[in-house]
Amino acid sequence: MADLVKLNSLLPAFREKFFHGEVPRFFRQVYKKHELIEARRIGYHPNFHGQPLTNTDLLVHFSQKAQHTRDKVYGSLAFLPKFPGEYAYWLCMDLDNLQAVNAVFDRLIPIYEAYNIDYIWEHGEGGNRGHLWFMCDTPIKILRAFVNQLLDESRIDRTAYDIEIYPCHKDDNVIRLPCGYHVKTSKVYPITYHNETSSNPVFMTESFIAAQSLSKEQILKMLKRDIEPPARKRNPDQVPFIYVPRNLPLP
């Protein structure tokens, strides 16, 4: 059980870091109860017609419990990845299959480490999926160019691996806030940050607050290749394997 007093005290700093002081329109994961038995996803629906997000809404999310009405079940909060002034304050890669997870762990994470990108891994079901986050403070146009460079350097085809990237390539879809109750699977998924793994919302908020944000100047420097990632060689005939990165222990 989270320390609600401590969690509440962290919310102003978390909101400033994650939403950059904005009051976003929020959504909730929602399923009709009769459809939930067959686990047919019906998506995210707007909650309260775009009522401004409050600390109470965040505390409900971090309670990690389903919210019930007569015919529906509500879970995690989710947000449109839109930012004021065409700036981005975080980036999230959504990996929905084991092949994408393996490719990112094997080829992209080492480049993150070479660039000293302070990333957060949100575990998905069975280790076969997840969300990879890092914080930033840069124009979206520059961030898009940087993400394309990262994918090129790691030889990852975003389309082939069915990787969705927020906010760079999906402006009309929502992304779940970590450490909430996932209605479809009835689980709460942990995050890993700096070798520690936990689903405790206090740990989650502290991790996002502590994570170093990449500035526009840092990203431009990396785009100019003033910082080079290590040369990496790969046998094209190598048999695929499940890769567990050295600093991302499984929960």
C-alpha cells in the first residue's frame, strides 16, 4: 500500500515534470463488464468530458484498484500526447510483442546508455511487452529527428516491429500513465529505474521526478554526432534470443 501522505506531497513535482505544469485532458481505460469476460478491448473513453485533472484523479489512479459502475469497469488514466508550444517533455516507446522487446533491449538500450539517456522501463505482461520512457524538454520537431536517428543507429524498423512512439508518431492516440490498474489483465505493472523494480506509486513518481530530462541543446549535440555511440557488430545469421539488459532486472 502506498504512503498516501508522501504520495500526495510528491504530486505537485510530478505534475510539473510529467505535464510541465499544464492541466491536461485525461481519459480512463474503460470496459463494458459483459465484454470484459472475453477481454475484448473497447478502448479509452473521455472521462468527465475533459474535466481538468486534479490530484484526486491521480490518487485514484495510484490506488491501483478498478473503479466500478453498474455496467462498466474503469482503470488506468491515459493522456493525449500533446504538449503546449510544440514542445515535448517525455517520450515513450510502446512495445507490443516479444520481437520488439528483444530488438530494443539488444540494440537500442546500449545506445541509450552510450548517450547517458536516463530511461525508465515499464514492464508489460509476461515480459513480452512494455513501455520505454525518457524525459526531455525540447521541440517535438527536434525530438522526432533524434528518435529517427536512434532507430537508424539501432537498425530497428519501427513499422516492422509495430512500435508506437509517443508523441512523435501518434498524435491522436492516448498513452497510459504507469503504475495504474490495467483492467484487461487485472494487473499493475512495475517500472524499473536505476536497477530497482517496483509497482509502488511512490517509487514511480519519485523515479519520474528524478529522471534527468534531455534538453534541446543536449539532443542537438547528439544529432550533430558530437557524441558517438559505440560501434556495434551483429551477425545477420544470429539466432534471435531473449535479451535481458544488464541494468533491467525482470520483476
